[in-house]
Amino acid sequence: MANLSYRQSGVDIDAGNEVVRRIKSLARDTYTKGVVSGVGSFGGLFALDGSVSEPVLVASADGVGTKLKVAFLAGVHDTIGADLVNHCVNDILVQGARPLFFLDYLATGRLAPDVAEQIVRGMASACRENGCALLGGETAEMPGFYGDGEYDVAGFIVGLVSRARIVDGHGVVAGDALIALPSSGLHTNGYSLARRIAFDVLGLDVHSQVPALGESVGAALLRPHRSYLKLVEPLLERGWIKGIAHITGGGTTENLPRTLPAGRGFLLDRGSWTIPPLFAWLQQSGGLDEDEMFRAFNMGAGLILVVAAPDADAVVSALHAAQEPAWRIGTVT
């Protein structure tokens, strides 16, 4: 009987060790004062500092979806890590929380240290920008489960908010204003439809230049999901925010109602903003009606704030002062 090894079965422990060696310094650079454990522990330890009264932990988990397919085709992987962190940061920001720490899960068929390093480098950079620690994670090599060159990633985030400052939309009333903050692109949703249009309907590839976009398909589709934390934190401190909707899978149609109490709806002013070229190009190329577009994509509005009507001008002015082109997009009904 032949002497088999784990490597011959498709799992390279040495490659895994090399990935850990490369990412240790990346993770350490994100550490905040709450981090107790080091890289390599079975669990990550984080100590709360007592700076928040009645502390409530807020947790969320998410992935990047089929945006990964575009990354595989383009051979660009660092933006995926930033996508993952920023998406998770925004998801807990919706409830008024600031991030404490982030963990990741990376699964692949054959571990490529260069690719893994790119992904984690993007995560670490986004963690530093958001003031949260990359506390730990898991890298799984699963031969025969993922195709060559393919991987999947998931992110897990934990944040903190004072019970008195939880944002849950309970005080939203008819007449409240909706303030939109622009997206940087598709963010991390709608990619199954976008890929179908770009690659199947139009027959393009990631390197194809699109005059209507002024860049390649790959560059347009891989633009990172942005974080809104630094822009929204000062508004939360002022007590201006009644509700927040992160416009992800399901678009505005499905996500805005999640921040509104029962009996409340919304009316968008379609004349208040110009749909960015990427969405207009996808709509025209795919022959999509407007209802489908607003259900599949963010349409240029990545985050929507609910504020009292008398505060709307002050909120928009504060965002403009921070160089953010926010606008009043609609009203609660």
C-alpha cells in the first residue's frame, strides 16, 4: 500500500503556515487597546474598557457574494477584503454601533499564499480605517470542494453601543426626512445580475473598456464597498439620527422598510439625484425596468438616514462640510 500524505490529498500545511506568517504583522497593525490575545490563539480575547454606559454588543456576519467571480477573473483580491469589512461595519452602524473587532473565514480549494495575503491585506487596511481590530480568523483548505483559483470569504464583526443610543427606528413618524449618502458603485449586491448583463448578454470580459463608464468592466465592478462610519458617527453624537438603512441585497425597495416602524412607508424623489452611469448602463444593456433596478441595486444611494424634518438641512450641511455630497432623497409617509 502506498504511503500517502496530507499534501498528496490536496492540503498543504506548509502553505497554511506561510499564510499565517505573512498575515501576523497585518493583523497586529490593527490592534486596539482592547485586544488581549495575540495571533495564533484558539480564540481572540477582547476587553471592554467601560467607556460606555449600559453597553450592548451588536454582532453581524456577511459575505461578498458573486462579486468574488469578478475578482477571480481580474486577479484582483485586495479589494475583496475591504468589501467584507466595510459591509459588516455598515451593518452594525445601522443600529448605532461602533466596531470593536472583526474575524474572517477564508475557504479555498488550494491555498495560494499570495492570494490569501492580498485578501487579508485588504481586510487589515479597512479595519485600521474603521478603528477595529482584526482579532482572528480561519483559513480552510478544502480540495475538491472549490474549483482551482476559487475561494469564498465571510466576515464576522462585533461592535458596541450604549443601550440608550441604539438606533432602531422606533421614533420615526410620517414627515421625517430621508437623507442619502452616495455609494461608490454596486458595493456587494446585485452581482449575479450585473455579471449576467456584462459577460453573458454583452459578451464582455473584465478588461473590456466601456465608453459610458470611462473605465474597464472589471474596474467598475470591483470598486470597493465604502464605509460610512466616520461620516455618521458625529451625526449620532448629535442625536440627529432616528433610523439608518444600509442599501444592500434587495436594494432600496427591501432595505429601507427595515428601519421603519409598522404603518410607515416612504416616498422617494426621483428628481433629487442623477443615477450614476454604471446603473444606467446596466439598466439599458439589460433592458431592466425601474422597479427591478431599485430592488436589485443601490442605485447610487448606499446609505439612507432618517431624521426629523427640522433637522434635515443641518444634517445635509454637516455632511457637505465633511466633503460628502449627501442629499435629501425623500420622505417618510
